[in-house]
Amino acid sequence: MLRKPKIERFNESVLSKYQIYNSILMTLPFDEITNTGVLLPLFSEICEKGYGENKNPSEIVETFFSKFYDNPDEKEKNDLLFRFIQYIERQVVLFDAIEDAAFPIVNNMDGRGTLRSIKEEAEGKNKTVALREFLQRFKVRPVLTAHPTQFYPGPVLGIITDLTRAIRENDLNLIKKLLAQLGKTPFFKKEKPTPYDEAVSLIWFLENVFYHAMSKIYNYIQNNIFEEVELNSQIVNLGFWPGGDRDGNPFVTSEITLKVAERLRITVLKNYYRDIRRLKRRITFKVVDKLMSDLEEKIYESIYVHAQKPTITAEETLATLQEIKSILVNEHQSLFEDEINDLINKVKIFGFYFASLDIRQDSRVHHTVISDIIRESRKLGLDIFPDNYENLSEEEQIAVLGKVSGKLNPELFKEEITRSTLESIYAIKEIQKMNGEQGANRYIISNNGSALNVMETFAMIRLCDWKNPTLDVVPLFETVDDLQIANKVMEQLYTDEVYAEHLKKRGNKQPIMLGFSDGTKDGGYLMANWSIYKAKEVLTEVSRKYGIKVVFFDGRGGPPARGGGKTHQFYASLGPTIENEEVQLTVQGQTISSNFGTLDSCQYNLEQLLSSGIVNEVFADEDNILKDEDKETMQKLADISYNAYVDFKKHPKFISYLEEMSTLKFYAKTNIGSRPSKRGKSDKLNFSDLRAIPFVGSWSQLKQNVPGFYGVGTAISALEEKGQLDKVQSLYRNSAFFRTLLENSMMSLTKSFFKLTAYMKDDPEYGEFWTIIYEEYERSKEMILKVTGDKSLMQNTRSGKASIEIREKIVLPLLTIQQYALRKIQELRKDKKADAKQLEIYEKMVTRSLFGNINASRNSA
């Protein structure tokens, strides 16, 4: 039987079900008011019609009340608008649950990019041996981060999981009950979460999703691709930032770090314990039954009795399981061998650490700490640094830093930042002792701009009684300027005798992180992505020159850029000039739940990432090698778009527009993340202090997704005026990298809706600025369609476009309420006699309106 097109499967399994279950949701009273669900569809209709007639949000809201209410007072209006927000949030959750339930139907779980497809392609092209060889050295590492866009509290996540299951099973009675429960369960957190709270929230995904999905992938590869040959790579391992990421988060302490590491260890042991209990019911034969019972007891003790000092190690657990397997094979006709293999593979993947906890801090903090250590060590009479250290050249300072070692006591230092930074290094050593080396073995340096930044960190580590650290020092090159000198920085390190010796002990492997928060924010969409691409090429070249295997770790501000995109397509497009033996990237916020929230979506998306690496090397395509002419075109586009973006940033209204006309300042009030919403303590907002999450999120809430397109239209248009549009079209045809960039930009453009804020064009202060953005949006849309030859945005991904359109339709009333409230706030602030309580109500309305749109966008930040 022929499989229906994806858009038909989407319409049948998602759209139709949403219409049915949403009609049930609309009949449920979440409080004593029963008519909210009846009025919301009417309000949605008024919104759609109003924007079609070029009305502004205030006019739309007032039209609704004049049509369906008899002279309501301000309180009646606001009460209903808050209830609308409550319903819309839950509509988004319902749609999420339906999409998650339909995931294996809408997506072909054996189709392109899945392991089965890869296996069959390898067999067809006689490349099975090459595939095995590649998988023995290839890894995918998603790193879960605690950025504040995954705002659902635990009880809501639990309801979503149950609702997804009920929808999959068409259990109408349970669906109705769960929707009612959802309606009465609060979404809003009254207090900010701690870094530990954030860690616990994300560990839920490890325990309930990744643990099962990753082992299924590993088992499939072992049984179907390797068969009798043993697989010696982890294939997928996990990184983890909550509790370890100190950059700009004063609430992360060494105590928190140790507590999170312990929680990770205890959680994975609990998963093993449950598996062992199930296996015991099957493995009831002589000798092996005793081995199983002893293993169960030792794991139990390591969780509940000796949690601070486990009774058994991961290596001992693995040895016991291998012994059990050997007896089953040799004496019991391999009975239950597959079940034992499953647990063996889980211990290989997760050890006793579950996910590797990364530590991250800013290079400027390290410099402050080193300076303090130098001062205090002199006062204490410690002969660590020469008296003239501050007057030495950078090269001479690097030479000194390479030679220092010792055992500094953090308590000897008065400065809190020095104590806490040193304590974090001692915490890493403790985690390695308890969870194994993979428990914490990377120290990431934000805003790394020089070899000195790396050597200051390296010296600091060696001064914590760690002469030969089992730890990778990972520079993070963020800004366009940093990316341009990254290869020179690394060459200086590779030729430094001390650092080269350290790398030798680490297997001559150097992880480098690229383009985290400030990539797109700093350089604009095309320049950020092209700068990262070029940096990867030259870093690959210089690393290969010195016999170093470079491992690239991409931040969310990197490949697909903030604003979302198809990550697997990006990695498949890189080509042989970029080292690609590991795919490492941060996954954050609602992207964790949207891409990895269920077993099906987690397995599918991990397989897509795996296949991207395989396609890039095993099935290498000549198209992935950028020709000189195409590189020249790409550089021209990047330069023009960069200049356009820089001019845009320099506009005198840039910061004040975000402060006055967007939701920027309301992100701090949402209590969805433990970090402060901006760097620095100044009341005045500076661009450099602005964090990427509220920056990108604010553009998303305005439905003006600037980070995903600004400068693209100007760049293509400039080349068209020079008669070089054919060169851009040639680049699009020849380069999978450029095609992916434009496709991801199309997604950002599709999620934009300028009619929402069209009223701003008449604003005496910000009208001109709004017009600049709108004209670039229109220009980018027109130019991208010219280059691609498409008639409409995302025309080749119709189901993805349909999903976006439904989500945008759901949140349109929410965004209308948000804009209405923002306009009220602006009016009240101009009125010196304004009621402070009224202002507070509208500010609360804006804050409450953020959540539904954040989640509906799925990958907006």
C-alpha cells in the first residue's frame, strides 16, 4: 500500500485531531466563568479579520468588547483577557501533545536520515565496511543547557506526557480529564528556579527519554550494522550545563555543581536498578542468579546507603554483566542474551555519570582571578609568579603560566570570585573521583580571544593540585572578531611546548566551541554563519598540520542560528575541509522538549544527527566542496549583510526600540531561569550586556524575527544590482551549506507577521525604525524566492509550514493581547497621574503572555 504524502498524514493525524480535541477544550470551564471557551474563537476571528483590515491591536480588542459585551469596565475586560491567555497556553500544549503523539505517523521512522535508511544505502553502495569504520570513531553529543525558555513546571510536563499517550491511544475520556487537569494546574512559577531546580527539570528528560532512546540506537547499530563485530564507540553521549555553567550566573556554586553531579549519578543508578529488577525475573539459573542478586544489592547500596561513596564502580558493573552474559551464552543457549546486552550497552553509554557536566566561565573573570592569585600569593610569600609578571610581554606571560603548578587553598583568598573559581576546579576533581572522568572533563572559556586566555585557565587548573589535569580546556570563540583570529590563537597553543604536551596526554584531541550567544547577535545572520564555517575550515587545517584532531562544539548561536533551523541538514552540508568526526551542539529551552521530548522524536532526531555525519563522510558529495568562485560570492554576501546589520545596530533607536516597544524587559519577570536577564549591573542597557535569549525572544514576540533574516535581502539585492544574481543562484545550486542557510532563513520569515505591529510605522519616534525592519523583511523574502526559484516560502516542506501556520493562528490572539497591554503601558507611563495598580496589571498581562508564544515557536531562542 502506498504511503500518503507527509502533508496528508499531518492533516489527518494532527490538524483534524486538534480541531476535535480543541472543541472539547473550549467547553471546559477552568473556573466559575463558563463562557471563556465560547468567546475565544470569536476573539480569534476578530483578530484575523482586524489585521486583514489593517486595524491595530487596541482597535481589535475594543471592537471585540463593543461587539460582544455591554459597556464592560476595565476589570471585566482584563479578567477576560487573562482567561484568554490561560486558554491559549493550554491550546499550545494540546497541539504539542497531538504533534508528539502523531510523530511516528507524520515522520517516516525508517525514511531518509534514519539508521535503517543509512544501513540500506551503505549495503547498496558497498560501503558497509566504511560505515563500520566511521562509526567506531564518530560521536554525537547533544549538550543540554539551562537557558530560560523551558518554563513548564514538573506537574505540567507530567500532564503533557500523559496527554500525548492518551491521544495516541484515542482515550477520549482520559483526554477530557487531562485537559481539565491542565486547565487548573498553574503554568506560572512564583519564584525563580535555582540552578539545581533547572538541573532536576532537565534530568527528567535524561531519565525518561534519552536513557531509552539512546540505548535503542546503540542496540540497532550493534545488532544490524556491526553484527558480530564489537562496537567500541559510545555513538551518542550527553553533555550537561545546569549546575556547571557559571558564565553570568552568580547562583552556580561548587556546592550546586557537586549536588547536580550526585543527582545525575543517583538517577542513572536508579534506572540500572529498575532494569536489573526486571532482568532478575528472567535470569533465574544457577550461578547467574547469585551474580544478579549481588549486583542488585550493590547498586541499591550505592543509591540509598552509600550514596557518597558507591559500593561498586561502573567498570565493576560492566565486568559483572559481561560475566553473566558469558555464562548465558556458554551454558544456557544464549537465553536472554539480548536483554543483558541492552543493559551492558546502557552502562557503556552512561557509565555512572549519565551526562558530562561542563564547567564554563568568562575569560575576563579568569583574568581577574589570576591577577588576584598573583597579588595574594606574593603577600603569602609563595614563589609562584615573578615580581615583574605584569610587565612581561604576552608571550613571556604565557611561558610563565605554562610552568606554574601548586596547591592553592581557596579559603586563603578574600575575593569571592577567586574562591568560587578555584573551588569549581576542585569540584571537577571530586566529580571525576565519584562519577568517573567523563563525569566532568571540560572547562569552557567564554569570550576567548587569545592564547593567553587559555593559558590563564590552564595555569589556574594546575594550581589546584592538578599538575597533569585529566581535563580539556575548551576555548569558545563567539564574536566575529574572535572567529577571525581563532586559527592564530590555536596555532600559538599547538606550538607551545607545555600545552602541546598536555594535548598529547589527552590523545591529541582539542575541543573548540564556536559561536555561542553572541554570534548572530554580534554579526548578523549570514556573517555569523559564514564566519563559523570559515573558522572551522582554517581551524581544521591548522589542527591537521600539527597532528591534532579538532572537535567542534557548536553553540545555539551557531549553525542554524538563533531563530531555529534544520540542524542535521547543516552538519550534512559541511564537506571534507571541516573536521566532522563528532557532532556536538547545545540544545536548550523548548527545543529540548520539542526535538527530544518523546521517545519517538528523540530517537528520530538523534538518528538524523548521526546520519548527518555519515552522509558528510561515508557518502561524501562533491557538492559539499565550495568552489573558489562560490566562496567569493558567499564572502560578498556575508560582507554586505554584515555592514547592513552593523548599520542597523548603530541606529540611534535600536536599543530604545527593544526597551520601549518589545517585551525585552519583561523576560526578567518571568521566573523561568536562574540567570540574570542581562550581564552587568548598570541600570542603563548596553548592547554588549544584552543576553541572546531575551534579545532573540523579544524579536520573536514582536513577530519580527530579525536575527534570522536581517541583511540577507540587502546582500542578495546588492549583487543583483551588479548583475551578479546568477552567481548567487549558482552558489545555491552548488552549496548544500548555502541552501541550508536560506531554508532556515525562510523559516524565520515564515514565522514573522508584521501586521501585528504595523501601527508602529506611524509612531513619531519609532516609525522610521519599524519601516527599516519591514522593508528588509520584504526584501529578504523577495530575494530568497528569486534565488531559490520557489513561489512561496517553505513550499518544499509543506507539513512543517502547516505546523507553523497552525501555531501562529493559535497564538495570534495572545500576541494581540500582548501588544494591547504594551500600548496601555506606554499610555500610562506618559500620564503622570496614572494609577500604579493599573500599570502593574498590564505589566503582568505582558509577562503572562510570553509563555504561550515561546512554546508555540518551539525554536525561537
